[in-house]
Amino acid sequence: MPTITDMEEEMIENLHLQDDDDVEDDDEDEDESSDEEEDVHLGFLDDLKHPYAQSKAGGTPVWLDPINIPSGNDSCCGVCGNPLQLLMQVFANIDDASQRTLYVFMCPSMACLQQDQVEQRNSKPCRSVKVFRCQLPKKNPFFSELGVPLSSGVALCSWCGTWRGAKICSGCKLARYCSRQHQVSHWKSGHAANCRKIQSSSMTVAAVSGLTVNQNSSELVNGPGSQVDCQVKAASTGLWPEFEVIDKYMDDSDSGDSNGKVSTNAIEDEQEKDGEFFKNFINMEASKDQKHWASFQERVANNTSQVLRYCWSKNAKILWPRLGGQPQNTDIPNCTVCNGPRYFEFQVKLLSDAWFNMILCGNNLEQKSLCNR
């Protein structure tokens, strides 16, 4: 996993959460009323200052309900079958639920992410991106109003620290795993030697059953009756870098073009980035797709490091980077509980900043928006 440079660290320290004021949309096919932007909040990354941050990116999740954790096929990629990793968790309380968190998980394989786009319109899609929602009343048995854990949870996987550790190592009887894949990964990364040491030592399962997780090695998992931490120090070094998505608001009135027109400079700047090909294109009439892309670039120009766009409104609109691939309302299934329509609430933006560059890990991918509907 690449390391963060000094310049990237300085950039991350200056990131914050802002309001995205109304910006006109240049899409010629939409009504003028679509230019009325709802109250959109932009999320930015910052150093993680609290282990139980309500909104965070990367690392391991802070489960709002540490007992009822998704398991089985829900926790795995529908394409390759491997366990998913936390991309971001978003704290989004509403009137009916003062404790409400949305968890976005994604498969580490970029090939699976691309396949996910193909699968979205299938009646029974195999998804490599999944979103889980958990909401609790103000008074609940798991977290205080200040966000402090109140009770124990299930033992988590020693390797990923994310999913329920339902499988126990047959050797040491201490390490737990959510899947065969993570058991093998942990074994190859050093647990083989540690497992033998534990077996040859005088320590017994009974002697350590009341201990909490060893924060250095993640070898010990909580036994029956012990106070299980809501977060486990995962043994895996392959988790995505962990940051906090902080809650701060600032004026963003300069975002976008005041007259709603597409700036030719925005198109030309994008062309120059790709070298000689775009030199022959600058003087050509821009297509509808190119204008849409330029409009998208203008919209995020003043906040290029944003990683989250959130809007709690039935009239909220997705900021699409491209015209192609946008789902129709008929492509979006109704709620499986009440059978009512689903509405857009937030989108995660995979833009070119330090954190997401490390997520992409050199894969040649275009900019993505993962929208929760």
C-alpha cells in the first residue's frame, strides 16, 4: 500500500466539510426548475481523531449495532465471493432515528467494481458495492448520546476486523475469521508461527477467555462474557487508509459558473491533461457528453477533494460525471420493506486525492460516483 507524502498529508489536514450552494445545471434537457439545488453537504477527509468517529472512510467500521452484523452472502462480493471492505460510513440522523449510520462496502477488486456497473440493471444483480443502514433510537443499549460504547458485541474477524468471526482457528482456538479466505490470508501473514506459540505455551483457552483483543497482534479475540470492543485492531495490512469525514460547514457561493453556461476553459483544461489527442479537439464543437463532463468538472472545481455529497430531500439530484449509464427510475427497485420508492440520499466520489489514489492502487479507472438509492 503506498504511503502518504508530506504534500498529501498537508492537503488532508486542510480538508473539511462544506455546504454546496445552489449551482445551475447546464443540461439542456432538464427544466429550469432542476437548477434549484437542494441543501447539499460536501464531505472532506481529515485525520482520524476519535476511534469511534461517526462518519469515517476506510479502516474498519464502527458498528452502530455490534450484535446484528451482516453475515453470509451479504458481507461478500457477489462477483468474486470475497469479503467486502469498508469504503465509508456516513452518520445521517433523522427525526425518527437519532442514531443512524449508512455503511458503504466495496470489493477491493477493481474488476469486480466494473462488473458491478453491468450487473446493476439485472433483476438479481451480483453486486460488488453494498450499502447497509442501521438506525437506533436516542436511548439504546449500544451507544450513549455522546457516541461512547455501552455494551459488548460479537467477536469480529481477526484478519479484517469488520465481519462476524464465526469461524475459530482449530489450532489456537483463539483467532476468529469471517471466511476461509481471511483465515488463509492470516495464516500466511504470520499467524502460523503465532498459532504454534500459543499452542505450545502454558496458556489455555480458559485462561485467556476473558481477555479483550490484543491491540498489537489481533491474535486474541474476546471470549464468552467478555467486554467485546466495537472495533478490532485488524491484522490485515490491506485495509484502505482510515480518515474521518468531519462535520464542518462553510460558504461555497463561488462554486460553479454564475450564469449557468459551460466554460470553454473547463473543457480545454481537461483536454490538455491527456496530451496530444486533445490538442486537435480544442477547436472542435463540443459534444453533449463533453459539455456534461465540463459542467461536472466546473461543479467540483472549487472542492476537488470532496469525497461525499449528501442531501436529505426527495428532490435531491445525483451529480453525474457522464450522461451514459444513468439508471432510469424503473431500474431502481422499490423498498423491500414498505415497497415504496427509493430516493437518492448521498454519493461517494472517487476523485483524485490522496486517499482514493491509494484505493485505486494504480488501476486505470475513470472517475466514479457510487450513488446510494
